[in-house]
Amino acid sequence: MSERTIRGSGAVWRASRAAVKRRRVQTVVIGLVVFCSTATVLLALAVISAARAPFDTAFEAERGAHVNAVFDPAEASAEQLAATAHRPGVEAAAGPFDQAVVTIPTDWVGRPPGPLTLVGRPDPAAAPVDRVELLSGRWATAPGELVMATAGGSGEGNLGKSVTTNTGLKLTIVGSAADMSQSAGGWVTPEQAAALHPVGRQMLYRFADADTEQQLTASLDKATEGLPKDAVANGQSYLVLKQAFSAGADAYLPLMTVFGVLGLIVATLIVGNVVSGAVVSGYRHIGVLKSIGFTPRQVVTVYLTMVSVPAAVGTVLGTAAGWAAAYPILQTAFSGIATGTAVIAPAGWLPVATLLGVPLLVALAALLPASRARRLSAAQAISAGSAPRTGRGLKVQRWLSGTRLPRAVSLGLGQPFARPARTALTMAAIALGVVTVTVTTGVTGTLAKAMSAPDEYTHIDVLTGGFTVDKGAPRLTQEQTEAMLHAAPGADRVSVRGLVRVAVVGQPQVVFANFYGGDAMVDHSRLNVVEGRPATGLGEAEAGPAFLDQRGLKLGDKVTLVLDDRQTTVTLVGLESQGNANALTSNDATRALLTPDRHVVEYDVRLAAGADAKAYQDAVSAADPTLSTSVVTAGTAGPVVAIRTFSTTFSVLLSVVAALGVFNTLLLT
């Protein structure tokens, strides 16, 4: 028995290997279909897992705060706030910590001038809430020391550097840290914070009921019951941070999921179609195998092996390709988002899941048609050949033969009725191919329109560089630079973008504020406003959905901006198509309410029709070598190119898969 089993297994393998070599077209079709489908499914799962798991994992590891509440020191004492930690529903609490806002008047460690929110805390390593993770250096233990908050990187290169506030206070960076609660822009000792005349006191809470915003609001109300009505200046929910964390990836999720699901369905249908066709067209081969002693089970094994070999190769290559592409896609999806200590990477189990799951799916799709082989006797298989069973579609074929259609046409029209299963699978493949192209065209067109240039002109980006070792100090002032850009040959319009960091009253984190001015308060790189209107009036601002979601804001709300001991209230009047989660946009008139310095970082020059872009760049460089120029034409912006490349690649892959299914059907017919 053992000898016969070994000899039988060897015969099955030799027959399977011969079938793979002989049916090269089918082998290539199966391998390519599985390759494309595996890559798309792995990419879709990678983005989904990265958008959901990292925040929760890092947040729980740090005992993140469900609510970061800031209280008015004039309304509630430190003793009153400390007592709230023992109220019903409070699972744990940390604080109160003094919170102060200082202004940094010059560039510091790669950051522009602006306000900095500081919180006075002792070493939080063992804190019951918000265990800030120290990435480099040590915690502040003496006055004059600063632990800088960072959204990414260790910050080790900044250790030992000094920061001087507008009041002359010198702070030395002794450490760099990150926290998922985003509770501060930096940390100092409690004594240092108290000396800075704090404008708020911070309490960090973890509640027993914290699954929804309603529960968090109710829990905070219970914890602060008995305090003066205006004691709570602001409360930041961790759910808002979590939503902002995955906001960038959410823009990719629908597109990735559609491609992943379509790839999976196409793979299943096409493999089933190919294997079914292989069994039908190989009836004579099946008969020969049975006539020389192959059992029905061995015949099924031959055909399952025949499809599993290319499927395994396609799965391995598709997994490798999808895994390699997952990292750059995730970096793009989470760019501009404060990820804190969360690790942005695809889940480690994904390659294992695809390596095991896809071949299993292929085997299941192949099992049903392959099992038909075991019901055929050797004589039936040899005599049947590749013809359909008698009587299938006979009435339709007879009716078609009686029409005036050419015989070739009537025979062709009758084939779908002779093989209904194969026809259904082929139609499904065609339909999915059309759906893929339609979805891709629509989504790509919409995203590209939202991100591309608003006109067909050529634009020149002019970036201000400041002092550089090789080019020296800038030759021109801001006003002289703008006048030169207007006067250079070919200029049609010059827009100006100023950038500063401003504090938002009631928020622990400072934000970037873009102020547009010049000939027009919009340039080619500014995002489109998809709801409301552009912020062109005094005291108006616009922002992306991530900015609003992270702070619990909506259109029509007012926020107060603070810069250089000045403050002004702006109304959110426009929603941008996306935008940085830590940036808002306003105009030059509103900027003047906060600071007389325009803080220009970029000029957008729209060239006149037919102007020589290279000559304009040369003229700018000759006037001031510290200015950096680049040419941008309509539709060539980075995000637009990335979206088109990504969607086109996957559209072509899935269209090729569907086309191969149709080709295989025609070949078998």
C-alpha cells in the first residue's frame, strides 16, 4: 500500500506539472490575476489597519487623557480642581498643572516664530494619566529647562540648544517628548510655569464612560459639578484627536477598499472561469488519465495543483509588491498629522494572511469546477471532447439557425446559451472591468480637480530662504522683493503667503496660520473651498476638515488667535477640500491685527501667456540668490500626480485582469 501511494503521488505531480507547462496561457492568466488581486487587497488592508490600530495602542500604553480640560485660574483654585479627581465616574486624573503661553520672536530649532504653550509638570513617567514618552534627553528638573514636544522624530539634534522668549527668558532644551493627548507644546518645571504668569490650569481625566462624545461631556460635567459656571475654559476630547489622526488615511480608504474588493472578486470569478474552462476543454485529457489508472480523487488533485502552482507564485509576488508599496502610501496618507508615539506601519500579520488566505480562496474557487471531473468515466470523457453536453441551449440555437443571420453569427450568438456558466462569469468580469474604470475616472477626476491649479497659467513658486552659508543674507527686504517680482519680465500677478504660528485660546497646541495677500488672496497651491466661502474679509478664516474635527469646530464658529501679546477673533467661513490638521488660512488684513510683520515665506507669480519661465527664474536669482524658484504648470502639482499615478496603475491592473478573463473565454471557445 505504501509503495502504491508513493508511486501514485509522484504520478499526480508529474501529470500536474505537465498540465502547467502545456497550458501556458491559462497559467499566466491565473498567476497575473492572483498577483494583482493580492497586491490590491494587501494595500487596502494595510491602510485600514494603520488608520485604526496605532492610535488605540499608543493611547492606552500612555494612559492617554480622555479629556484635556483647561480651567480659568481666577474661577477655580488648585485645591478645587484636585478634588475633581475623586468625583464619581473619574477613573484617573492628573493635575492641576499650570499652563502658560510664551512668544518666541525668532526662528527656533526649525520652527517659525510664534507662541508656545508650556505646561509645568514633574516627570510624568509614572503619572496616572498622560504618561508622556521621553524620546531623547531627560525631563526638566530645574528652572530654565525645557522639554520640547515633537510630533515625529527623536529631536536628539536639538538637545542643548536655547530658546529665548520675547520677554528675555532663556530656556535650554534638555529633552524631547511626545504624547498622544497633545497636552502641550512643551513642558517645564512646575516652579517655572508658575513664574510665567499662567493663563490656565490643566486637568487630565480618564473616565469610566468614554466611548462617545455625549458620554465624555456628561462625565466632565459630573467631575466639575459645583465649580463656578465659567471655570472650564476648554475641554479637548481624545475622540477628536483620534478622528484627526486617521483623517488623512480616510481620504484613501474608500478608493483603496474599492480596488481591494474588486480585485478579490475579479480573482475569484476569473480563476473559477479559467479552471472551469480548463476542466471542460480537458475532458479528453481527463479520460486519458482515468484510462491509465488515475482515480477520481487524483484527477481532481491534478487540476487543483495545476491552478495552485501559478496562484502560489502570484500570491508571493503580489504580497511582496503590496508590502513594498504599503509604506510610501501610508507615509503619504499620514503626512502632516501629529502621530505622536504611534507607529505608522502596516500590521505584521497582513503578509501571512494574504500568503495563506489568497491560495485558499483560489483553491475553493477551483474546487467546484474541478470536482466535475470525478463524475466522468474514462469513456464519457474521451468521447465528450470539448463539446457541450447534448441539449444545452438547443432551442435557442435552432431558432437562431432559422433566422437570416449569417451562419457564423448565429453560431456565435448561440454559444452563450450553450455554456451559460462560462458566459455569466465572463459577463461579470466585463462588468467589473467597466465598474473599475468608471470609479477610477470619477474619483481621480474629482480629487485632481480639488487639488490642481485653478487656472491654465504657468506659475513660479518663489520661496524665501533667509541667511545661507553659500549665498549669504537676503539682498532685498520683503517690500523690495515683491516690487522686483512685479517688475521682472513676464510677471502678470504676484500673490504673497505669510506663515506664523499662533495660539488658539483654550487650545494647548499652537497652530500654523497662512495669511494671503498681494494682487490676489489666493494662489495656485491654495486648496479649494468646498463649503462656505473663501476667507477674504477682515476677521475671517478657513480651514480643512481635519482642523475642524480635531478641535470640535464647525463653520460659523469663532476662534481667538494670539500672537505677540495681541489677539483677534476670527470667524470660520470656509471649509477647504482637505488641509493640514494644524493650520488655518486667512488674509493679510487679518494678519495686520496680530502683527505688523508679514512673515512672508512664499510668493506665487502667475506668468503672462507666452512668458519665458526660465528667463523669469534667472532674473529672480540674479536679483536675490537666496530666493528659491520652481515652475508649476496646471495639473503638475505633487498630489495630483500621485493620485493619478496611483489610480491609473490599479485601474490598468484590474482592467488587464478582466480582459484576460475575456481572452481566456474566447480561447477556450
